[in-house]
Amino acid sequence: MPTVSTFYGIMIQFFWKDHAPPHFHAVYAEYEAVIALKDLEILRGFLPTRALVLVREWARDHGGELMEDWLLCQQNLTPQKISPLE
């Protein structure tokens, strides 16, 4: 599972050829959430509130890049790194 960004202890990851809808995985300590690209809602899992706020802020700034990486992973291609939250 490629990690495309890391910030404040949160890893943003994709799986190759993952199921629809387009989404990414956010991992923070022992927590993991699957987050939809369309509306940034949690599809499955859990993140503490502060981590979720940071992930959503970051994802709003990088929506286009996240979709590009989703499409690359659907083709079994390596996704591009995305700059972390500053």
C-alpha cells in the first residue's frame, strides 16, 4: 500500500486496484479510516476528531492530486507523493 503523504503522525495511503467509490486510507496510531474523495466523509473506520480535522483540511487542498493518485492506483501504477499539511 503506497503512502503518498505523511504529516503530524498521519499517513495517507492508497491500495492498488481498490474498490469504488474513490477513497484513500488515513492511518493515525492504532486508528484507520477510509475516506471518500467526493465529500471527505468516513466510509469505514475511525479517526480521533483532531486527526480527522487535519486530514480533511489537507484533502481539501489536494483533491485533484488525490484523484490523480486514485486513478494511477487503479491502473497498478505508482501514485505521486503529495506535499504534507503545513
